[in-house]
Amino acid sequence: MLRETLLRTLDDLVGRYGKARENLLPVLQDLQAEFGFLGEETINEVARAFGLSQTEVFSVASFYHFLNTQEKGKYVIRICRTISCDLRDKANVLRALESELGIKMGETTRDKKYSLDYANCMGTCDRGPSMMVNDRLYADLSPSKAVDIIRSYR
Amino acid sequence: MARKLDVVFSDIEPGSALRAALAMTPSDVIGLVSRSKLRGRGGAGFPTGIKWDTARRHEGAEKYIVCNADEGEPGTFKDKNILERQTAKVLEGMAIGAYAIGASEGFIYLRGEYKYLVSDLARKIGEMKSQNLIGPDICHEKGFCFDIHIKLGSGSYVCGEETALLESLESRRGEPRNKPPYPAESGFLGRPTVVNNVETLSFVPHILLNGADWFQQFGTEKSTGSKLFSVSGDCGKPGIYEFEFGITIRELLKEIEADAGTKAVQIGGASGFCACADDFDKPICFEGIPTGGSIIIFNKSRSMFRVLKNFVEFFQEESCGQCVPCREGCSRMLEGIEKFEKGKGSSKTINDLLELSETMSLASKCGFGQSVPNSFRTIASKFKDEILSAGEGELWQS
Amino acid sequence: MAKLTINGAPYEASAGMTILDVCQREGIHIPTLCNHPDLKTQGICRVCVVDVKGSKTLQSACGTPVSDGMEILTTTDRIRKARKTIVELLLANHYTDCTVCPKNLNCELQSLANEFGLTDLRWKERRERTLPQDDTSPVFVRDNNKCVLCQRCVRACDELQGVYAVANLYKGDSTIVGSAFNRPISEVVCINCGQCVAHCPTGALYEKYCIEDVWKAIDDPDKIVVIQTAPAIRAALGEAFDYPPGTRVTGKMVSALRTMGFDNVFDTQFAADLTIMEEGFELLGRLKDALADGGKPSLPMMTSCSPGWIKFQEHFFPEYLPNLSTCKSPQQMFGAVVKSFWARKMNLDPADIVCVSVMPCTAKKFEAARPEMGTDGDQDVDFVLTTRELAVMIKQAGIDLRDMADSAFDDPLGESTGAATIFAATGGVMEAALRTAYEVVTGREVPFKDLDITPVRGLDGVKQAGIALTGVKKEWSFLEGVELKVMVAHGTANAKAVMTALRDGKLDVHFIEIMTCPGGCLGGGGQPLPVSPEKRLARARAIYEEDSESVHRKSHRNPSIARIYDEFFGSPNSHLAHELLHTRYTVRGQY
């Protein structure tokens, strides 16, 4: 990521939300949406913009499961690990995805395209198993359907 | 026989409830809600009227109303459906609450998993602004201004706890606060703040339109009105149901077409209680088995050990890590459960974990930590043999 | 006023008090761990839980305000079980090597284990040392294997110091205390103040010892080992030998140091008097420049004795570095004097002198090692011991401080005034400076009863005072009618507020004293543990007593100071004084 792009985006966000401490999270969320993760430079610049220490910003970011402080794949696939999806054969969906992508749960493909992660209940328990690809939700999955969906993300 | 109802998903004339509220004084609105005995639908069941009254009485130039849309309890999906299908009614409920307590700003704290709802929510807020139902001088009432902002969570279950939610709303780590002071006294940025669940807010307009007596005719003495249930697991018709409070588990099982092979019902999600056949005549309500709405059915083929382990893994990951009983307790509980898997657990292990459970539920800082042991206690007492024999044979049959 | 009962007995308490406050006032013991009187309530360790009638769960005593009619029980069966279980849980996840832990017998977790008579840990095997220690700080070590996540260091760093170098990272059972990206502390802004160390209940934070280096120097027959002790030591060292806080042990300490084998036992207070001369005249010089000569000197001038504050300024407000007095701290002036004036006087090669200091401070270790604090690679001060390290050394030498007779510091660098003693307390440098500057300008003593400039004393975070200068001497006529406005702050969080007000143009003062730690040096990060506001008050009382009993109470009246200017420096701020007693600062920035 170009430093200039980061600074411009950050500037826009701080302009939109304001510099007050309570606006830190939305800024982090939007930066993540824009750049995929919150790296050292990003945390550093956010800290500067809000007049906080890097540690304080990192402390907040690292609390939240959906904020990545390490680089992840372009597409983060989150499989619901709640019992309801488990009852509906989530395990086979996961196995199919692991074999399709050649990675294990928690890993990122070498080309940084896909990451596999767990998420908690996605609110589709009556239509599980479910997964999210970035912000998009998919329910009623079967192993082959899940693989087809992943293949559509290129 | 408990009645099946259709309140939450029934339409109302947009603005009609708000106009009814504005025709009353704020304290009369609160009086009406108090008389209805409406209790919070998120799980804890705190009386909504008392929350509103506390916030109204508490000094403060700025007050807030927050819609808790951080529906994270495993097995719950009712709030998402309400937000999708009855957006305007929830927003109208917020506006009524704002009028009652004297707030001019509100937030919808939406869990990050539901980010895809943001654009629809924002559009609806815009529509209501153009209808003069949100914004300045609402319904031409001079000086009643109310705006709603959408704030997103980022994947933290504990942020459903109202003080953790407020911390998150202030862009801090979602770690619950000490209570008192309660949010209605000192909430967002230290100002009086009411935090209400989506479903709770969706009932408010109906109470304004139909009255407290109408609401009270449903449910039980201490749990008035109806409740949405999110049903999943082993049954013929999973989905969302609305029943009056007090429905027995057996009645519910019949409605959702769970067969005679039902072994257990988890009521209230991972933080809730496991009911077995002996419990099926117990009522679901605050004076019986309480729930935020999650109902998960397990048939005879399911390993309750695996169910338990799934819950404890969930807690171990989702504990905010702040207080000792919850942080250390969750880890030790998971280790204890893994012992059974390795065939190293005994009755003593169960007893030790029960003592640990006691401390977790008595001494944890927030309701989250206090409710972690519910599933262990109920599953371990009702399906002890399955726990003790977890090391033997297949873990899962589907 | 609330009426309540505790274990059946009636009590009254004012609104805003917590259950813990009332119990502590009434002498009802409640175990605590995360709670600390210096810090905001967190309510997270839960060992202080009590039973409040009407509540299904137990409530934390520290986090629950009292209310009228409250009925509290503090010793029921379920309370005892819960507290014991919590201590067990803490111990299960705590790397335990008590006998070789720097906090052995001074560890709050150890005390809790003892209090609950634990003989076994259920649920978990003892924790191994699974995490690396962070020893990248120049002054302390963090061992997260022993951290109980009480957040006391986190709160001290944020609330008291305004630095926020450490915080809770991640969540759930992955939670650890650390810095951004879990990088070593050396890679973030840290001012080395040691308040984290002073507030840590366990061995998770401890200062870097240089005890062995000092013994080695003492044992080296070719080295002359001189020791200087800061004013705050004499009012606190006794605590490590079971004296009540606030007991002065100056004479016993001097005897102990001599017994241990130090060749000369000197007093940092000599250099504190020297600092007043240099800094006082520097201030008057800047005022003259501004008021008489039409110059634009950097005003307000700010004190430079406290190395945590210096580093704070270098990081957070580098644009105000020119406002800092260029004077070295007393510790460093002392080292420079020992290795120049004194070495010459004694006919010694400075290279053969080992200068050791005892400081209430961890930041002094960093200060002594700054490259600008020496000549040709020979540091002015070679080793810095904290008060705690000195206590350890005295014990290692088989000495019981209580058995020592009183004796006096060696001449000439042992002579000092009461003005130097009060350098230990917040406001003390200001008071000492005013006693001298006012008299220099007017020829009269400061217009305060018994020379006690009370407006700058006490533990308020920020203090302000003004002294009208009238009837001034002819050479200071430009100061006639001027009100000299001063400000005092301690704890760098307070300093941050002062600096922010200054930056926003909201301050109109001439001179600001900042001490890094709460209460000043007497509350320093290297002082005996545990720390509390009461102890700081007791130490301050001792300091002011020592001042009022001193023969000389104004720095310029120290005969040895007069002599060193006569024999060596010439006059304050002379060329030689600048060379040896003044320093420069480094712009460091924050990001």
C-alpha cells in the first residue's frame, strides 16, 4: 500500500467521523475494509491522527476478531462454528474448502488470496451450514456448493 | 396451551405509534411501558420501563438510546430478521424511547457479521427522515429532534453485554464495566443511556397503539407478552416462531415438528440451559427457563459431550479476558473437558469443574462470565454418563 | 450519608464510597489484588468479592458503591470458596519460582496464596515459562509468565504517566500485557519511570539490578568507589527494614554504606544545592533577557532534574525542549564534580573513580547512560542503584540497618542544605529555587513563615503560586513590581495537561517544576514496595522535617557551595560550569 494512499484515506475518514476518541473504531473498520488489514504503518498513522499511543490503538484493534493486525487473504472465508451448523454437517464443508484451497483452518493461501477462519453464529442457524466471504453471507451450504462459491471469487 | 402470535412481524401504520406517544407526556409514555411489564428480550429480562425511567430522571443535557443489535448468542437469528423485515418499526420504537427519556441521538450497534444490513438500514433511516419521523422537529413537534447512527461491531460476542457494548461504542476494547453505575445513569461517554434489544424495541410501538392491558393478556404474570424463538437443530421446521411467554418445551417441540427422538433442548444458546425429557413440561419464561430466544434441538444420535465442548470452546475464545474467574475459568474448564476426551476424566473431574462453575457464576464481573457455566452444569448433570464415556468410541454420529 | 451493615454491625458511609473503602476504614480485612489506591477501579481480579443482600451473585468490594440500607457479609462460605478458587486460578497460570524471584516475600500473589493456605492446585499443572521475557528496556524486565493481568502497570502508565506504553493486547485467554504489535518495550515510547514496576503486585516487572557490578567495584583495590544518595532515599530506605513509613534513617544509611566498603559516602544533596545556583541564575538570566534586553528567551523555563520527564518531553513535546533548563540533574552534576573538582582536589585520576548513586528512580539508570553525560566515554555516574537494590545490598552484607549508629556524610561533597533535601518532594525544587532567587533579587528572605513556601507543597497534581518582587536590588531593577508566577506538577499525566495548556496559550507562568512520579522523587519507581498515597505523605513529612531541622536551609548558604564556586567554577553559569554542569536534549518524537 502506498503511504500517500493511506494518508489520504485516513485523512478522509478522520474528516468524516471526527477526531474524538470514540470515533477510532469506525476509522479502523473502514481502513481494514479498504486495505485488508491494519499493519504497523496503519496503526502508527491512526495513532498520530488521534493523538494516541500506538499501543492504545493496537490494544483496541487486537481485541476484535474481525480486525486483522496481520495480513490476511484478499478473501477471508469465515465458517460458522456454532453447534447448529455443526449439526448440519459443517465439518464436511470445511473439509471440502480445505482441500480446494490446500490450506488448513486459520491459514492463508500462499498467493494471499484466501484465508480460512472460524466465526461465531452468523444468524442463519435454521439454514446452516453457513459461511461469510468478507462481508457476504452464504447459507444452506453443501461441500460442492461451498467450493463453487469460492471458485467464483477470483 | 400457549398461543402462537404474530405481533413482531405484523405491520403498523408508519408513525402512528410515534404520534400516539407524542400526544402523551414523556412520563406517561414510560408509565404505559411500565404497566405493560415489558421486559428486555435480549436474555436478561430487565424491565424496560425502569430503564427508561432511570434515564429520564437522571440529569444530563445529552442522553442516548441504543438499539442492541449485537445478536451473538449461538442459535439466535430473530433480531436479524426483525431488522430485515420490520426496520421502520424498530426505528420508531427507538424514537419513542428517545422521546420518553429525552434523548436526541441514538445508535444501532450492529454486529459486524450483519454488516450487509447497513445499506438497507441507512436507507430506511433516510426514508423516515423524509417522512419527518426521524430528524428535527419530529411529527412537527417543536424541539423533539432525534437522529440515529449505525455503529458496527467487529466480531466480539461479549459486546452484546450492554456495558461492553458501550465500551465498544466508545471505540474501546469491549470489556464490561462495573455496575453500578448502570448505563441509564452513566452510559455512552458517561451520559444517561438506554440500551434496548431489537425485539424489545419492536414491541414498543404495539404497546403504544394497543395499550398495556392488551400486551399483558399474553404471557405469564412476570413475563408478559410474546417472545420470538429462533429454532434450529433436529426438527422438522426450524425457523422463527412467536409464542406467548410460558409455553412449555413440549408444546414448542410439537409446533416445530421435533420427533419423539428428541433427547435434549438447549434453551438460551451456549449461555443457556440444557433441558432433557424430564424438563419438557417446564415453561419458557423468566420465572421458568429464561431465554433470549435461542432454541437448539438435539436428537438421540447426538453426543452431548460434543455439544458441551462446542459451547466451552466458544466461551474460551469469546471471553473478553478481563476478569479472572471467566478468563482463567473458561480455559480450565476446556482443559477439564478435554480430559474426558482423552479418557482421563472422572467423577472427581466433574466435581472439580462444578466447583469452578460455582465460582465463575458467583464471582465473574459480568453476566457473560456468570452464565458460562450454565451449559456445563445442566449437561453434566443430565448427561453425566455421556461426559464420562466421551473417550470411548465415536464422538459424533450424524 | 448511607447507613449500612457489615457482618451485622451498623456503619455509616458517605456517598461515593465503595464497600472496600468502608471495610478498610473499619479495619475489616478484604483481600485485594487488582485494586490500587493510586489507580482507577477496574474490578477484574475478583478476590475482593463480598455478599450483598438481595444480589444473586457476589459483588466486588472495590467496584461496588455503598447505598443506604445495604447489608454486606464478608466471610460467608461461598465468599471464602470463591476467593480461594480465584487465587488457585491465578496461581495455576503464574510461572512460580518464588525462591529466586525478585519479588520473593514482597509479592502480593504469594501473600494471597499464603492467606488462603493453598496446598494444591486443581485444574492445571503448574505453568511453565512459555513466553519470552522482554529485557529490552534499559531499566526493567517484563516477564509475562508471571503476569496476572491485573492491569496495574497499564493503568499506572496511562493514568499516572500519560504514556500508554503498555496495554492489554488481544483477548480471552490470549490476553497479554504488552506494547503495539507485541513488540519489545524498547520499540515504543517509554520514559523509564518505573511506575509500572512499582505498581506490579508480582514478579512480572522488576528493575535491572547492577548490584554485582557495584560489589565488583568495591572489591577492586585499584578503584576509589564513591557513593551519592538522593534525598528521597533517607526517607524511605527504613521501610525495607521494618521501620514505619516516614522514618528518617540518614545517619544509619551513611554508616551502613561505609561498612559495606564504599570509600567515600557523599550526598546528592550537595549537587542539588549546586543545581539551585545554576538553575536559579539561569532563570534570572532568561528573565533579564526577556524583560530588560528585549530578547526572546524560551519561557516559561522548566526544571530538568527528573529524567523521566526529560524523556517524556523529548517524545511528546519536543518543540518545548528549549524551555527546559540546560542544567544536568543533581545526580549528573554530582558525577561531573566528583570526576573533575574532587578528583583534582584529591589528586586522583578520574578513570580510577567509580561513581555510584542510589536513586529512588529507575529512569536515573537510563540518564546515567546517556552519551552526553560523560567525558571522553567515561560516564559521570557509573552505576545507579535503586532504593530497593540498596536494601538488598545492605542485607547481602549481613547488615541490619537498625543496628547502625548514626554518622555523617563525608566532606566536602556531603554538605548540603534543607533546600536540597526537599528536592525529594513535588514542589521542592521550586521552593528551593525561590528561596535563593528571591533573596538574590531582593536581598531579603522569601516572605513565607519559616521559609516554608506552602502553596507549592502537598500532593495536588498541579499547583500554582506567585510571588511579587518588590524592593529589588539595583542590578535587578527590571524585576521591580513583577509577579514571579510558578507552576508545579508531578506525574507526567499532569505534566501533559500543563504542557497542553501551555501549547494552547492558556498558561502565563515564568517557571514550571515537573517531577515524573506521583509525589515527586519520594514516590519514585525505585522506592520500597508497596507504594501508596499514605506512604508518600509520610515520606514527604519526613523530608520537610529534615529541612526544618537543617542548619542551612538555602542553597546559596551552603558553605561548600560557596567554596566550589570560589575554588573551581568561578560563578554560576560560568564557562566551566556550562561545560560540566549543563547538558542538551534530543528530539525523539512520538511516532
